[in-house]
Amino acid sequence: MSARSDDGWPWTEDGLTTMDEREYEHEKSRKPITATNHLNGSMKKFSIFPRLLLSILLLVCGACASPATQIVSESTATPTSTMQATSPATPTLLMKSTAMFPILPTPSLTAVSFPLPTQTLVFIPSATATEMLLPTATGTPAASPTVTPTFSPVRRTPATLMLHPSSDVFDSVAFLQAFVQILQENGIEVITYQTISEHPEITAVEQGRLVIITIDDISLQAPLDDSVQGMIAILLEADYPAVLGVVTEGQAADDETAQTLRDLSAQGWEIAAHTDTHQNLGELEALSPGDMRAEIRTCGDKLFEAVGVRPITLVLPYGQMVQNAKLIYKEHIIWAVGINGGVTYNSAGLLYYVGREGPDGDADLTFRIMMQRFNP
Ligand SMILES: [Zn+2]
């Protein structure tokens, strides 16, 4: 058995596959003592006698079939009850649970690089992933086992909208006004990546009812664009937070912009790094992994100085992910936000790649496309 993310990422080096295979192997080894096998063995032993008896009865007295049928029925009943007494289900379950602990992998970080830009996540602490996958009914063979609900570590990414400041051909403010109304009509909860990090279970409990709104290309060094201010006003009015992707190129932060970001951060909005100079990180990594990391680090440092927050989310310029995601994680990033793929993420991991959807036609069509993509 092998697990695969929606993006085709083979989980060959994390705890998922390890556990699945062990469970599978264990199931195979358990088969000889299952009720069915036991019953089959018993039936072979008992089935010869009634057949012989039936033949004798028919030959000797030519009697009707009814008594013979009766004898056959009694014969089959006996091994059934024997089976139930000798093959109890509960000890089998207990054995399955306890047998797994000695073979748990030792805790270690498994580093995996991204073969493609859209792949989901990277390092899985083996022990953590394994623990989360243990059967929930690990208890004793008591009469009333307590089953604690646990959620699959693989979660659906909330449907995520990608917005930019208005352009000559697209009015982001009008679009967002209509989009927010749709969210309100549908009872959608708007969250941020930070919300998920603080409440990891939310994507399991509220799956299908969550939306993330991101606004890219906000410059820390310039006054806020009119359309960005318009979008912020709409979201504040609706009491919805957003994720703001901030570029920090330049020497001095704009005082008003920094103050606005501080205020919004205090109200639950998320300030995300969008690199220092809006570089394509995948291309930069190929030239110089160090320069790629510096783009993230410099952006984080400038945001911390001006706004007082250390971003845990990186909005990838051009949606371009890097090959070695470990380098991003080393810059304290937890969420890498691209465009393609990323409709699921493994909450047992350390870094998550997630995707987004840009405006596609009007707000109504965009909402429907988003919900279908992230919650099929
Ligand atoms: Zn951008």
C-alpha cells in the first residue's frame, strides 16, 4: 500500500508509507487465525461424516431426505460455535496494537527535496507522523473501549483566493466587494495560515467551510496603493482577515504603511513575506541557494523591524517553489504559498506547500471554481 498526495508526491520516505506497509504486513500475518480460516478448517473435518451418513441412510432404508438434512444441519452448527469460542476478536486487536510499538522508527527528520515546483511538503518527523496514524482504539480489551476521534494528518487546503492591486484591466476592489458578499451568503469562515498553525485541527473540523484571502505585491517602502486600501476597507467592514504578501525592497519603510500593517496584524491579519526584491526563487536557487535564502531572510528581517512580526508564511513570487524546501524551512517559513497544486497538505509535516486560485471571470464563477478545486 502506498500513499500519494493529490499532487502525485510519493510518500516514500516518511512515516505514512512505513506504517501502511507494516499494517498491511501485520494484516497478512494475522490471517491464519481469523474466524473464517478457522471455520474452514473445522468444516473440512466435520463435513465427511454427514456425507457418509447421508449415503448410508439413502442406501439402507431409502428414507426421505428430511432426516438426513437435519443431521447435516446439526453437524455444521457444532464447528461454528467451536470457532467462536477459540477465536476471540479482542486479544487479536490488542496484539495488533502492542506489536506495533517495538518497531516504531526512531525520531528523525526526513529531508526530501521537491522534484517539481507544485509538490506538497517536505520533511516529516517520522515519529510524529506515525503516532498520528496509530489506530484510535488502542485501549485494553475492556467491554466499552474509549475511542478518541483523531483526524487524518492529510488535510484539504482551505479554498484560497489570490488578489493583486487593481490593474488597467481588472478592478480588484469591485471583484472583492462581490466576492465578500458571496462568502457571507454561504456562511464561509475566512482564516489565515497563521490561524491554522495556531489551531491545526480547524482544517479537519471546518473542512469545506474555510476560505483564505491573499493580497500580493504590497510594498513596505511605499504608500499603500489606493486599490489595496479599498480592499482592506472592504475586508475590515466584513470582519474578515487577509494574508498580505509584502515586498521589502528599499532602505526605509513607509511609516504609514508600516503602521497600517501593525494595526492589521494586531487584528488577526497575517503579514507574509513576498521576498525582498520579488525574485523568482526557483531560478535564483539554481544560481545561488544562498542568495535565494537571503531574499527570504532580508524580507523577514525588514518586516520584523518595521512591523514587529516575523513572518511564517512565504508568498512565492510567480508561484515558483524551490527544489530544496529545507532551505526555506531554515528561514523559519512554515507555509509556502504558490499557485498550482497544493490542494492538500500533510499537517504532520514541518513545511507546507499550498496553492491558490486567481480571479476567473466574475466573483461568482471564481468562488465556484475555488470550492470545486479545493473541496471536490
Ligand atoms: Zn508578487
